[in-house]
Amino acid sequence: MQLTLDQAAQDADRLARVSRRAGNSASTRPSIQERFETFHHANPQIYAKLLEFALQMKRSGRREHYGVKALFERLRWHYDFEAQRTPGAGAFKINNDFTAYYARLLMENEPELRGFFQTRKAKGDG
């Protein structure tokens, strides 16, 4: 099952409410990292497509480094215009807060991409 960002955020909010009712003093809204993890696990095709686009750019030899935000825009273009989608499904949405997490995950998991993205401290970093 593929979740939208809004559905993933709602699921994470529900989990936080249940956790608070059980006596845990978690914040009222899940952290960006928690929302990213929920979205990522529910939408593995996003990682796969970002990996495809990143490797395409890296292997082109045009750039030593590249911005993951550009890949997010390419991803939006892909899902809005190139992918086969259900009619009336609405615009594809992905939260820009997730860019740093996807960049780090891609570089950690894919040796060919190590150092390809320049990262800074993410909003959700402690």
C-alpha cells in the first residue's frame, strides 16, 4: 500500500497520541525524522526512483556533486508527467524536509554516491 505524505503524517500523529495515552510524554507531533521514516517505509519506490536519478546524474560525468533538491523536483516531474498514475489521483507530494534524510540514506547505502551530495545539519537533527 502506498501512503501519501498526508496519510503518513496522520498515521504518525495517531501513533504519538496512542503513545501519550499509554503514559509516554512524547511531543504532540512526531519529529521530522520520524515522519521521514514512516513515509520512507511506506513508499520504497521513492528511494528507488531517487537512486535511479542520482546514479544517472553521477554517471553522466557532468557533476562531481549535485543537489538532492534538484532530484526532488525531477521526482515531482516524473510522477506528475511521466509515470502511469490513476486518473484523478491529484498532484504528487513529497515534503522538502525529507531531502537531507534521503541524501544521507543514498550516500550511506550506495558506495558510488558517497560524497555526491553536500549535506548540512537537518532541521530534525538534535
